[in-house]
Amino acid sequence: SLDYLSKRGLGGGTMVEYNRDSFFDIPGPTSGLFDFWAIHDSGLDNLGRERRTIDPEETFRGRALWNHRQKFADGLFDGWTMQAEVGWISDRTFLEQYYEQEWDERKDQITGLRMKRVVDNRSFSFEGNVRLNDFFTETQWLPRLDHYIIGQNLADDALTWHAHTSVGYADQKI
């Protein structure tokens, strides 16, 4: 897309969605989204009550978001699912100004990787996240391991057991 906003400037970007049977010759169903949009901004942000004329922190503003999900079908990781996300934002008010619904309703963008395997009523995952946008408070997990058991019948179905075990190194970046 190419946009000219008369009170802001020239902007442009692209969005690509994909669903494939493999990714870089690695077999397994794959889906993802890549969204990039940027603007050379010369205007003021209007973010609502008492925030109507905010000077943006940057003149080149934008965002890049990549979400990727792949279920491996062969080899060492057969049965595992990989989820990866890269979320870069130029400044703290860009999403609120240009993607308000996303800012209000969706989860925060992160940059990280998670590998997960589900077998019957159990799952095991390991992940790592890093803070790419230094103007948001975010917790980096370097790494984090989780194990869940959901609805395990015990004592001849008289009891049901649920468990979550987690270990990781959390580094909260303020």
C-alpha cells in the first residue's frame, strides 16, 4: 500500500499472509502473517482527551510484525509446534495513533520463539523472548520451560488432577 496523508506525510507498506504445506523445505503445515507499514510523519498525534497534540518521538515511524506458526511433521521435532513472533514499533505512540483497534484489543507485540508439544492431556513448551522496543516495560524470558497436565483422572475417576510446572529466567526490563 502507498498512502499520502495530507496532514502527516507519505507512508507505505505491505501485508502478506501465507498458508503452506512446508516452509523452507521443512515439512509441516505452516501459516503466518507479515505486516509492515511506515510513514515519514510531520504531524501531531491525537490520542484522545487531554492528549490531542502530542509530538511524535520520531519522524520516520512505523511497525513490522511477523507471526509464524508451523507444526513439524518429520524428523527430530515431529509432533512439535513452533510459534515465532517479531514485533518492532518505532515509538511508544505509533500503534495507538495508526492502529488504534489493535492497540486497544490485541495482545502486546513481542519478539520471541516457542516450541510446544501436546500429547493427550499433557503439554511441554520452551520459549525465549527478548525486548525489541525499549520504551515499553516487558519481561524477557531467557529461557522458560512449562509443563501442563490437564484433567488427569486418579483413584478410579474419583479425583481429577491438574498441574502446571514452570521454570525460567525472567528479566523485567523497565
